[in-house]
Amino acid sequence: MSCTSCGNNAKKSKSRRVKDVIIAAINHPYSILKAHYRTVIKDESIESIAKPRLVQCYNCKDKKLIATILNKQIYICGYCSCPIESKARDLNETCSLNKW
Ligand code: SF4
């Protein structure tokens, strides 16, 4: 199953995923940048949508911890490899398992 906005897929080979991320960044740069921007600059209307999504993601057994930076744990979706903090804030996104 792939991410609806970036097309990323955790089950693909690493080189294929890197290629997909580059293609997605070329095809959807505005959407991806906007989602990452929203993780830094919070908009209350977006946060009201993102919070219940993030509850689902942080309770999801398919999330994966990829790093801990300054005591903050960084998780990605185990299905599409998208960072869950930005995936939840992308209004065009959907959960790969239809949880939100
Ligand atoms: S997007 Fe869906 S499958 Fe991915 S971590 Fe969140 S709840 Fe789990």
C-alpha cells in the first residue's frame, strides 16, 4: 500500500523507495513542503484535524521509530514510510489502513 500524496511504500526496496521519494518531491513539492511546514508552524484549524489522526498513528502497531532527536521520538508510518507528524497534517492524506 502506498502513501496517497507521496506514493512512498515501505515494502519496496530501499533504492526503489529513495527513487519514489525523489519522484514524489518533484511531483508534489508543494504538498510535501506544506505538510512539513505545518509540523513547525501550527495552524489551529489543521491541528484540530491532525490531533485525532496522530492519536491513531501513535497508537498504531505499524508505526516505526526511526530516530530520537533532542528527546523527541520520530516515527514513520510502517506502510508508506511517511513521517506521521507531517502525514497527519496533510489534508490530502489518508491512512494506509483506513484508520482515518
Ligand atoms: S497512517 Fe495509518 S497505518 Fe500509518 S501509522 Fe498512522 S494509523 Fe498506522
